[in-house]
Amino acid sequence: MPQLNSATFVSQIFWLVISFMLMWLVVGRFIVPKINDIWKRRQRKIDDYVAAAEEFRTSAEDLIARYNSAVDKAEKQAEDSWQAVYDELKRQSDELHADMDERLKKQLAESSENLRRVEQMIKTKVDVMVADLSEAVVNKLEISDIERKDIEKALERENHNG
């Protein structure tokens, strides 16, 4: 094998050093700066993304806080509105209840008055019917000493006593 020949060691080492130096120069001058530039650009991009993410996080936290505040405010307004509606409905209900009570009392008084008049009218008609019936019985029995006036006086006394 030619590379193991000791006579060519010096020339192999010489070309190895030359090749290594050339490669070192090419890599050091061209490749490493490009890699370094790419790495710096990537790092800047990552830093920009991290900064933007931090801004978005801060913005999101602010939006969440404003949202929660708006929700709390809306809930408070809804509760206040509900309470106002409830109070208004209760007031209207109480007014209607009072009005209905008043109407019912008035209707009850009118009904009682009508009932009293009807009762009085019935009593009067019953008294006339009793007097007519009594007169018919007296005439049927042929009792001549009892007259219509006597029957009416007896009914009147009975009404006052009973």
C-alpha cells in the first residue's frame, strides 16, 4: 500500500498540512462566517419571536382583564336591571292586589246590599202570600170573625218578635 510506504511519509505529511491549511482557510474565511451569520440571524429571529410572544402575552392578559371587567360590569348591570324589574313587578302586583281587594270589598258590599233587598222583598212577598193563604184558609173554614187586617197585624207582630 502506497500510503504506508515510509519514503512518501514526508510528502504525504506536507500535502496533508497544505490541504489542512487550505481547508482551514476556506472553512474559516467562507463557511464559518456564513454559519455565524445564519446563527446570528436565527438568534435575532428567535429573540424577535420571543419579544413578540411576550407582547402578545401582555396584550392577551390585558384583554382578559378588560374582558373580565366588562363581564363583571355586565353581570352587575344585569343584576341591577333584574332587581329593578323585580321591584317594579312587585309594586305593580301589590297595586293590582290592593285594587282587586278594593273591588272585591265593593262588590261584596253591593252583593250584601242586593241580598238584603232581595231578602226584604222575599219577606214582603212571603208575608203577602201567607196573608193570602191564611185568608183562603179562614174563608174555607168559614170563620167570619177573622178579617184580613187581623191576619196582617198578627204577621207583623210575628215578624217583629221572630
